[in-house]
Amino acid sequence: MLTGILIIFLFIVSLLLFALPNSKHIKTIALLGSLAAFGISIAMLFQFLNDCPCVLTFNPDILQVLGINFKLSIDGLSILLILLTTFLTPLIIFSSFENKREKPRAFYALILLMEMSLVGVFAASDVLLFYIFYELALIPIYFIIALWGGKDAKKITLKFFIYTLIGSLLMLVAILYVYSLTPGVHSFAFNSFYNVILTGKAQSWVFLAFFIAFAIKIPIFPFHTWQPDTYSTAPTQGSMLLAGIMLKMGLYGLIRFVLPLCPVAMKDWGFYAILLSIIGIIYSSLIAIKQNEMKRFIAYSSMAHVGLIAAGIFAGTFNSLEGSIIQMISHGINVFGLFFIYEIIVRRTNNGNISSLGGIASKAPIFAIFFMLILLGNIALPLTNSFVGEFLLMLGIFEYNAYLAFFAGFTIILGAVYMLWMYQRVAYGEVKPATENFHDLTKQEIIILIPIIIMIFWIGIYPSLFLKIAEPVVRNIISMTNIIPN
Amino acid sequence: MIEYIWLVPLLPLIGFLLIAFNFKRFQGSVSGIIASSAIFVSFIISLIVFIEIYSSKQTATVQLFHWIKFNKIDISFSFLIDQLSTLMLMIITGVGFLIHVYSIGYMKGDSGFNRFFSYMNLFVFFMLLLVLGSNYLIMFIGWEGVGLCSYLLIGFWFKKHENNNAAKKAFIMNRIGDLGFLLGIFMLYYYFGTLNFNGIFFQAHMFTIGNPTITIITLLLFVGAIGKSAQIPLFTWLPDAMAGPTPVSALIHAATMVTAGIYMIARSNVLFVLSPITLLIIAIVGITTALLAGGIAIFQTDIKKVLAYSTVSQLGFMFLALGVGAFTGAMFHLTTHAFFKALLFLAAGSVIHALNGEQDIRKMGGLKNKIPITFFTFLIGTIAISGIPPFSGFFSKDMILIGAFEANSIFWIIAVIVSLMTTFYMFRLLYIVFWKRSNKEDLHAHESPKNMTIPLMILAVLSVLAGAFGIPLVFGGNDIIGNFLSPIFTESTNIIKINAHEISHNTELLLMFIPVIFVFVVVYLAYYVYVKQKKLPEADNQKRPFFSNIFFKKLYFDEIYNALFVKPALWLSDFLHNIIELKVIDRMVNQAGNLVVWTGKTIRYIQTGNVGFYLFAMVISIILILIFKLFI
């Protein structure tokens, strides 16, 4: 019930913002709207926790054509990703308060529309509904980047749009194929899909279609080339939405569809999918070392971390799946943190080039501390959120194949290499002309950073709430894949 | 008191948070006093716990909360309090406290005073977690945490990129080791289904000696130890780490953090004795490192670098001890080394302080009478590390030498050579720094304040007396430390002893005193060269003899690593981005896009608007389909 309210509420706020005249109140309304949405999802969380074993459904009998249901249901994976979405969106909105954007009402309306679609993706319990939200999410982000983006925004966005759309179409074909095999009256409901038993060969094709669709979205090497350009041209809020939340749609899809629908194909092809993911980890980590533009740097580092999550999902062990869910949350939080740090630097210096920065730690010590804390989260230092996730991911991959875990482990070393070198060049050393007037954090910036820091250490030190919520989902998925849980 | 053990790491953590949140507010030495008090209270609690464990011979596990728990995995935040961990507690909080007090004087006036003490307290917190953890993952938290603090403190003066590079190098080299450690942890979990020490060691008996699984696990753990304890091939970060303030070198890079590898292997002794191959490798790596680092130390000209290589060498010595199964010897030497090496570093810091930051020994000399307390304590440290009886180093080294002899007399011979090298470079350092040289004008030097000299004196006393804990049976001693640690090591030593040949008391005495005679010869040799002949190390621009040059240049390890790893990685980064990423993958994607556009453009010409053409195309198509249907 609350899920439906949440989606409708976001839709209404978004429409409202479109309808209102441009004024300085627009931001505030958007922020309040997104905060209210966060409040609703917290209420959902409590309802969910009281109601274990934990499935909330919302199924108004409005659409029943061709077995399409407007059915939303919430399990542990959904609730965690919805919470991530509704937690990050207010922060993303708040982080843009200092920017002077043209047409603010459209900007914020699109962000909320985006939030709505993302919640829809994570809540849908019907494959076609999932697909609709999945595609719907592309529209606001397309406009956000194309209209408020930097250099070459239109061209780059078009490439991003077409690239992901091709993937989506492949997925649509696969969805329709599986739909045609659903037993009894054809239905798009998740449960009908899960009841389909595909032949080994069919599984391979379905796997391939889903894999390409999600590999582009996540992105997995070598389907990633849209990403650095898009991140670097997008307004920072756009990059935050993309990296923080949107790419989780791909990972979510892998867990929801690929694992349960294609267990046999997973046995045949999973190894190669992991291999690609791990090549991507090492490849993008190496590239990140010498990136000079901070946003591209973040793009490649993010790709490395996400590659590990994807590898863990393909490994399909209990530990790696649990780790992947924790790490999806952690990655969203950390990558938002990094982009916000970038945003702060650009606000002060108009410059996102690592080589022209330096000495910030002596000018702005508090900023340097927050920066360091977020960095620690990113290099998975124990007691930060990423450690819990990456430890479980690597443990799970190790259980799948020890050699793959060894190569995946390079992320530990290379992550430290590129992160620390970047930090050193930005924060340490002598002050440079660009950083001459770098003032320390404002109250508003601290308010945005504190929730991030809290989450980094909460998940790092006491992750049991998150582990507990994720556990039944993982057990469920494992039982469907018939991969023997360890 | 044992149930309050969590206070021991908690207090430094609180100290850290208190200082971190007030780092702009605290003035003067407030933060130093807070940090020192936190460690002091921890020390008192540790002492009480130590005495309880010592008298009751009991061990305890204190569980705080479940950290990672779902499905079958259950990793708890819990502490194991036994002989080994309490011994480490005493060293960490005791030596840690003295170094904190010393730092109040040493860091006075530094603009990062508060930052310094917050990092130091955080370090102690993580170090305590490392030794208290009751499973490998809690140990790993501390393991990586101390690495972080080491990084922050090496690069403490971050305006100089030289320091930052040293810090980064330390962290990355440690992380290479950590990957090994982590893979070891995965294997442990895979084969034992738990990460708890007790659970694993209990099940270890099911494996036979020489089992390949155990060999791989122990080798992976050893890789972790190599990184943290600066052994070949991952030792080059430690000398660079001297870029940090001297108290940091004393605490982190001599007394505590770098010994974590020794502690970890000693803790896992039950596993390691099951793999004779691993033990042999550990012994070889240890003795080789000890030998090479000792050689390099002889030719260094920076007071802290000499001590750094000396530390690497002594750590190698401890690994030799572990490798030959002399676990008690390793822990004993770890303890005495913590005292005298911390003492030497702090005394060196006092010299540097007296000379306003000068670290080049070629610019020193004649400080004997100017800074007498520093001199005297440095002298004690030098005697202790050289293994001259009855100072502590003699007893701990002896324990290792006997163990080495029992295993393999070649180890013994090399170990004796290493220990003579130690004597040589330490006395070389002592003579050059403190003895007067006529051709030089007098240096201006001032003795350090009391809060620096008192810790020196206490450490000096400990360096002299700590040997009393390990007086061997031949001397009528009762081997206090051996008995104390026996619950941890007995089983393992028994396994080792099966293959070792017992030696008689007379041989033991002989083995003990042959090195001592040589030590005195070497002390005189150093005296002859550096005091009588007043020889000074060559200036940097002066040409050195071939052999000396190689050791002066640290055997070119840095250059080799640069050529083998750093440069290729940077090259690869450029290559992957500029060629593979932009010219291959992205171009292919764009070409695919262009192909679509091109197809569209081409096909567009068919749409001529001519109805006749459309009809024609339709008829042709129908015919084609019919043919297709007919024949297939």
C-alpha cells in the first residue's frame, strides 16, 4: 500500500513542480517532497520489519490486460534499494542548492520523476511493469544531462540513450519470449516467470539478452564506453543519480531475472561473465590511475567497484549475493560522496583537473577529513561499509573459484593506488593558484556529508540490520537457482 | 577485570574522537595530555588483566556483538585474552604510553600537534584490536587500521610530496601483503567454516603434517606478514617510512605495528607447524632479510635510516626464530626489541631535536658531553641490541640462536654473522654521532626537556632488565617468559622438537659465548675505524667502492621495482586508455552506431514515392517468398 502511495506521491510532486512558476521556492518544495518520500519509505521499512517474512504487496485491480498487473511488492532487496533511492535523492537535491540552474522547476521535476521511476523499478512485481519503469527512468536522466550538461552534452547523451535502449530492446525480446512460455494464462507476474522452465539452449539466449542489457547499464567491460563521457558531461546531480542509483537497476535485474530464469546458462556462461567483470575491474582500475579529470576518475573507479558486485552476483553463492546487496547500497552512498566532494571542489575552484589542484588539506582541514573518510569507504577499509560488502563478495567469489578471487582481489591493491594518489595530488602538497582561496566546508555542505559518513560507518561497524533484511531474499534466489547454498 | 577488556581499546578510541572533534579548539599540550592519559589508563587495565592471566593461567573470550552474521557465517566482535595477547597489550600500552609522553615534548610547537595525537591514539586503538581480536577478521580490521594510521603518520608533514610518496608506498606495499592475508582468510573459512582462532586451531589437528592445503594457507598468511613486517621482497617501504616524525618511527615502525606479522604467525603457530615447507621458507626469508638489511645498514648515513634497516634486520631475525620453531624466542625478542629499538629511535629523535632537525650522521659528532642523558640511553640501547650480556638483547638473541642451531647449523652461522653486523653498524653509529672529531667545530646542541628524557630513562632500564624474563636454564634461570607462553606454544614446540637434535648444556654455553667474544672484537673494530682513525662515511658526491656503493644504494630494490612494476603500470594505464579504450572499444561502438546511420541513409533512397516501384517490389517479394516456400 505504502509503495503505491510513494510512487503516486512522487508523481504528483513532480507534476506540481512542472506546473509551478519558476521561483526560489522550487528547490525547497523539491527537497521537502523528496524528504517526505524518504519518510514514507522509512515507514515502509518499519511495516516491512514488523511483517516478516517480509513481503509487502500492492495490487490494485486496474490493469489486467494480457496478464499485465500493476503489482508492486516489496522484499528485502526492494526495500533496501528503495531506501537507497529515497535516501540519496534529498541529498542530491540539497547538493544542488548552491548551483544556479536555468529552468529549476523542470530540473527538480525531472529528478523527482526519476526517483519515481527508480522506486517503480525496484518495487515492480510484474515484468512488464518493471520494464516500463526501467525505460521511463531513461527519459528524465536523458533530459537532465542533455539540457543541463556540459560540453557535447547532446551528442554524448544521444549515444548513452541509444546504447542503453539497444540493450533494453534485447531484454524486451527476452521478456516476451519467456512470457509466451508462461504456464496457463500468460502473465507477466514475476511468479509466473519463475515458474517457466526453460531448456538449456533457450536459457543461453535469454541469458545473453539480459546480460547485454544489464551489462550496458551497470556497465560491465567492454560495454562501458558511454559511461566516462556521460558522467563527465552530466551535471553533477545527474552523475549522482546515474552512478548512485540508476546503475543498480542493472545489478537488480541480474539478481531478479538472470539468476532465477537461467540457472543452467549460469553454469555454462557464468564463469565468462565473471571473467569479463574481473577484466573490467583491473582494466578500469588501471585506467583510473592516470585520469586527470576528476569526474572521469570517479567514473572509472566506480566501474571497478561495480564490476566486483557483478562478479559476485554471477558467482551466485550465498555470501557473494549477500555481499552484492550490501555493496550496492554502499557503492551508492560512497559514489554520491565522491561526486559531492568533486562538486565542492568545482564550486571553489571552477576546476576539476587533478593536476591543477593541491594543498587543500592545509586550506580546508575539515573538508580534507570528510574527503579522507569517504575515500576510506571507497578503498574498503575495514569498519567502513565497502569492507563488509567487498569481503563477502570476494569470499563468495573465492568459494566459486579461488583463482578468480585472486584476480578480483587486485581491486584491493589498485583501489588504494589510484585513490591515494588522487588524494595526495588534490589535498596534499603545496597550495596551488587554483586552491589559493579554498574555504572550508559550509554548514550546508556538512549537513549533506554527515548522513553519508554515518552510513559509511553504520554499515561498516554494525551491518546486521542490512544483512538481516537481505538474507531471506538471497535464500529465496538461491533456492530458485538450485545452486547449493554453502 | 577481564570482562572490562573492551575498555583497553575503547579509551584510545575515545581519545582519538575527543581530539578529532576539537582539533581546532585544543591549545598547547592539551591533546597530548588527553592522548597520553587515555593510553595510561589502558596500560593500567592491561596490567591488571596481565597479572590476572599470569596468576590464574586462564584464558577468556569476551564477546561484544555479532559483526557479520547471516546464513552460516558468524563473525563476532570479540576479544581473546590469553598469554600472547596480554603480553602484546603490555608492550603496546606500555611503550605506547612512554612514546606519547615523549611526543608531547618532541612535537611541541608543530602546527599539526592535535592531529598528531589524534592519529597516534587511533593507531593504538587499531593495534589493540589487532592483538585482541579472537578471530582473523577482527585481527584484519586492526591490521588494515594500523596500516592506515601508519600512512597518515608517515605523510604527517604532507606539504612535501616526498613524505606523501613514502606514505603511499607504505600503504600500497602493505595492501599487497593484505591481499595474501585476505586470500588466506578465505581459505581458512572455506576449509574450517569459521574464522575463530579457537575453532580453527582445534580443527587443525585433523590435518596431517605437510598437508598442501595448510601449506597454501600458511604461505598466504605469511605473505601478509611479509608486507606488514617489512621482509623481502616487500621491505622497501619501511626505510622510506622514516619520513614521519621520529616518535612514529619508534612506536609504529619499530615497537608495535611492524611486529604484527610476528604476532600473527606466533598466534597461528598451530597451523604453521603443520607445514614444514612454510616454516623453512619463513626461516630463509627471515635470515636473508636480516643479512641484507644488516648489510645495507652498515653503509647508511642517515641516523634514522640506519635504525630502520636495523629494524628490518631484527624482524628478519624474529622470522628466523618462527621458522625454526622457536616461537618463544621470537616473542621474547619482539619484546626486548620493542624496548631497545623504541629507546634507540627516541634517543635518535632527541639527537635530531638537539640539532634542530639534522639527520645526517656525517654532520654530527662529539655530542657525548653535550647531551649526556641522550648519549647514555643511546649507549644502553646499543649495548642491548648488540647482544652483550647481561643486557636484554643477549638473552633474546641467544634464545633464537640456540633454536637456529637446533634446526640447522647454517642458520646459526648466518645468524651469528647478522648479529655481528648489528653490533658493527650500531657502534659505528654511536661512535660517529657521539665521539668528538677534532677537525670539526663544536655543534650547538641542547639536552631535551624532561618529558622526553624520562621516557628514555625508563626504556633504558627496561632494555637492561627485560632479559631477566628469559634467563636460560643453564644459568639457573627459570625461563619466565617460556613458562608464561607455554600454553600457547607447547604443542607446536613438541612437534618441532621431534626433528630437532637436543644439545647438551656444554654446547649451549659454547654457542652462547663464541658470538659474545666476536661481538667484543667487532666493538673494538668499530672503535678503531670510527674513533681512532676518525673515518667518516663518504660524502654523497664522492665515488664509493663498488661493494659499498651497492649497499649504500640499498641493493637497487627501489630502482628494480620502479622498472618492473611502477613504470609498466603507468604505461599500461595510458595504453589502455588511449589505445584500447578510445581507439578500439569506443571506436567499435561508434562504428556500430555509424553503420546504423549509414544503413538508414542508404535505405532511405528506396523510398522514392513512386507507387509503381513499390508494386514492383511487392510482386518480386511475393515471388521470392513462394520460391522460398517451395524449395524449403
